[in-house]
Amino acid sequence: MSAIQEVIDQLERSLPSSSSSQRLQILRSVTDIYLGGLATHSDDNIELFDQVLNQLIDYVETQP
């Protein structure tokens, strides 16, 4: 399993047990980390951020 898939799997396992405010905080934190290092991220980092952000956004939009 790739490192990216491992992070995605961990995220998927943790989201159902988190509150709406915790999910929003995670989304904000990941976004801040991404934007803070935008000029220095590798292609692999960008792919990971893309997948994590998409997962978080999808989950935040569909959960109460």
C-alpha cells in the first residue's frame, strides 16, 4: 500500500467518529498546511493534499 493510500485510509476511518466541528477544523488545518508550503510541495505531496482535501470536502458536505 502506498503512503498516500495509507493516509487516505486513516482519514476514512477517523471521519465517522469525529464531530462536525472537528471535521471542519481538520479541513482548515490541511488547507493551511497546503497553502503555507505551496511553492515547495512535490508532486506526491500535491497528490496527497488533493486526495485528502477532496475526501474531507465530500465528507463535510454529506454529514450533519
